Amino acid sequence: MGNEHHTGTESHSQVCVIGLGYVGLPTALLVASQGIAVQGVDVDQARVAALQRGEAAGSEAGLNDLLRAALQNGTFVPALTPCQAEVFVIAVQTPVTADKRPDLSYVETVARDIVPHLSKDTLVVLESTVPVGTTKEVLCPILAESGLDIGAEVLVAYCPERALPGNLLTELLHNPRLAGGINELSAKQAADFYRSFVRGPVLATDCGTAEMAKLMENTFRDVNIALANEMAKLAEAHGVDFWAARELANRHPRVDIHEAGPGVGGHCVPLDPYLLIDRHWELAPLIRQARETNDSMPEHVIRLLEEVGRVGPPGPVAVLGASYKRGIDDTRESPSARLIEILQARGYDVRVTDPKATSFRYPLQGFEAAVSDAAALILAVDHDEYARMEPGEMRRLSAARLVVDARNCLDSRDWTDGGFEVVTLGRRESDQCEF
Ligand code: SAJ
């Protein structure tokens, strides 16, 4: 990356990453760790100030160390507005509106913000998850306002991130990357850029294919989880243990049944199917049904609680786990939020606790305060801290003798022997023998 094309007095970095959220920040830091000068831009003043002090939000392993090293080397500069750069990476959110339509306003705003900083030979990469067609139909027309020839003077590509929250840095570094250009030259340039800092294979393609692939990945996950959830309900109806049957079914070389649970959370899997089916809902009854099935799971968990007939409103009920999945502090779209909303609407007094999360729509309590006078516990997230709980210790800490395990996290035999009634999602103990 030479800078011979850049003139004038504007400050200049080699790479400018816009949107310092859970994808943008680690990406910026990985690039910076290669000795490349990176400017990281975010409109959130508090976030930028914290980054300048060397504090990264969230609990991703290794992120803070990487941040401090990059600040010390001077390879990473957090800022509020973009400067001129050879490569722009757009990694802002693309939320879904209340009526499940994509909101591309953040991408559009950022695209407009970088127009004055474009020059000949700039590469613009979109990483945000977007509906198919967005790179060519939304991003390129805005970039063309620069007066530069898009596709010749300014190269443009769609390169989705595919890293799993909780294991972000490792996956960003090692997962295969897609470099989807608006033309061959753009794909080649984008592939070269990613090869400068990722170790996994970089696969060049066109931008529409890359957009579709990203949405297919998360929709595949959502539909498969819905299938598991439906099978868990059927196992309950048949008096069979879904988890035992799943283990056996997954011994088939071409079967991979996902885990059933209280629903699907996070900012990707429950939203991306709507980006995929946007403007074509009539073509996707299966995908829509999967969304409905997964959204119905909190209600199902409460049905499991109430079927026991031991606990009713006002409870109290303690919900263990607020994050959207195990091991992370992220509570966005967490199934626990919907679970609590329904419980409260039915008149339950609800206590919520989580070993990782610090911010949640409902007040979080310490573990002991949450469980002490509860009449029932709902295990909503299979954090390690919960998997390690001992029934004897729980008897000492809590008045509850009923546990609804929505994640198959506890050894139900141990807990039953320990004096608890355990209802596990997907499991009906019938006349099964021990093998
Ligand atoms: N879940 C289940 N059963 C399962 C797996 C997950 O109920 O068998 C639930 C989780 O508890 C959670 C939700 O689904 O509530 C989503 O969790 P996840 O681990 O499936 O996915 P995310 O949202 O953390 O990350 C996904 C990943 N996509 C895929 O695995 C296809 C990740 O690789 C993407 O980069 C990320 O979305 C993204 O940013 O798009």
C-alpha cells in the first residue's frame, strides 16, 4: 500500500475502519498488529474516549492486549470522523425495523461521510451484513457522488465477517474470508487486503454472491435451530429424551442436529433471515416458520414451568442467565428478555442474574440475591458457572426446589437425587433404561 496518490494537507492513514463495534474494532486491531497505520472511527464519543485510554468494551479474549499494543506502537488511532485512507472498511450495524425490514441508514451515512476522502485507487470494503444487492445498488451510487469512476478509480467489495462472538479474534484470523468485488479488479484488491492480515483462505467472488452467502450462513443456523426446537417439543410429546436421541442421530455421518433451547438471540442469527427474505417473503415460508418457531421458545419454557403445577404467579422465579448465549456478556436479542417479559405479564415476580452480563433491559442481581427466596429457577443460559453448580450448594442458597433447565445444562439425575424436581427442555423421563 503506497501513498503516492494522496496529496493535500489532510491527515492520512493506510486503513480507516468505520464502526468500532464487535467486528470493526477487532478487525482494525488485527490490521494494526501488522504494522499498518489504522484509523478507527466511531460516532460514539464515550467509546472513542475509552479506546483512547486503552479500554475495549466487552469480554472478548485478547482484545484489550491487542488494543494497548496498537496504541503504544501508534498503529491504531481512534477518532470521531474519517480521514483520507487507501482502504475504507465499513463495519456499522444494519438493524431490522419493527416491521422486519432492513435499516441501511448507518451504511448510507458512513458512505456519505467517506465520499470527500476518496481519491484515485481507494478500496472501499463493506463488512456489515446487508440484503443482497446493497453493495451495487446502495453503496456504489453514494460513492459515485465523489465524481470518481467506481470500479476503475475507486474499487468496491463486499467482505462479510463470519467470526463467532466469544471466539472473535481467533475466528477473524483463521476463518475463510469472502472477497466479493463489484468487478474482478475490486475482488482482487480486496482479497490482497485481507491476505495482509488474515491467515485463513481468502476466496474471491462477486459482491452479490458474497452478500447471499453471508445471509445463507446465519439463516442455515436459524432454520437448523428451529428444527432442533421442534424436535425437542416432539420428543416431549412422545415421552422421549431429545438429547439422547440427538446424540444417536448425530452419529449418522451426514446428520448434525443443533441444540434446542429457549430461543435464538444475538444481533445476527435472529435478524439476518429477514435481510435474506426482504422483498421476497412469499418465496420463504420455511425461513419465516423457523423464525416463528424460535421466537415461540420462551413461551414454551414457561409452559414447562407451569405444567409442573408447583409454582404459579407471583412465584418468585429466578432466571439464571441474561446473555444471548453461554460465555459472553452480550444481551442483545437475548431470549431471556422475552422470557422475563412474558413471566412479568403473567404476574410473576422475576429475579435475574448473570455471571457475565453487566447491562440488560431488566435489573441484574447477584446470584445469591436472585435465587435465595425463589420458588423456581429457570436456567436460561448454559454458562460454565451454572454447569458447575452443585445441588447441595443450591439447597443451601435457595428456597427453590424446582429447576427448569432450558439448555440441558444440568445433570438431571444428580439434581433429582439432590432433592430437586428438574424439568429439562426436550426431556421426558419415561421408562428408559440406563445403558
Ligand atoms: N443457539 C441454539 N442452538 C444451537 C446454536 C445456537 O439455540 O445449536 C442459539 C444461541 O444460544 C444463541 C443464538 O442461537 O442464542 C445464536 O448463537 P450462535 O452461536 O449460533 O451465533 P452468533 O450469533 O453468536 O454468531 C453467528 C455465527 N454464525 C454462524 O455460526 C452461522 C457467526 O459465525 C457469525 O459471524 C455471526 O453470527 C455474525 O456476526 O453474523
